Amino acid sequence: MGHPLATGLGFLASAALKAGIMTTIAKTAPNRWVDVALTGLIIGAGSKPVHDALSQIQSTKSSKEAGATTAKQGTGSLTDALGIGG
């Protein structure tokens, strides 16, 4: 199926089923038509682009968490290196 056709069908499915990704994950109610459009794009794109995007988000989050852990472990290392304290 062509990408424009799949996207169009995604929009129709999202509107007909009243499905909205932003409604599911947002704390406040989003604009209905923006939600339908975004959900339609996700449906039309299929699972591979969505999986790739989620993998990228997870990778970025893991990198940030690893950086925070490294920064915490480094606390006090200057005083240890200089022989100051405990």
C-alpha cells in the first residue's frame, strides 16, 4: 500500500475510532484534530518507524541516566586525589 493511501486510511481510522495517542499520554486534553492527525500519521507509518523512534528515545534516556550515574560517582574525587578529608 502506498504511503499517502496508508496515511489517509490512518486518519480515517483514528477519527472513526476516536483513537488518539496524545489523549492517552497527555496530562491535559489536546486539540482533537491535532490528536487525530498525529495518530493517523502513526497508524499510516506502520510499526517500523514507530519502533525506531521509541528505540531512539530509550537510547537517549539511557545515555542521560548513565551520565548522571557517572557524575554522582565522581563526587568527591578531587578531594580524594588531593588527600583532603576522611
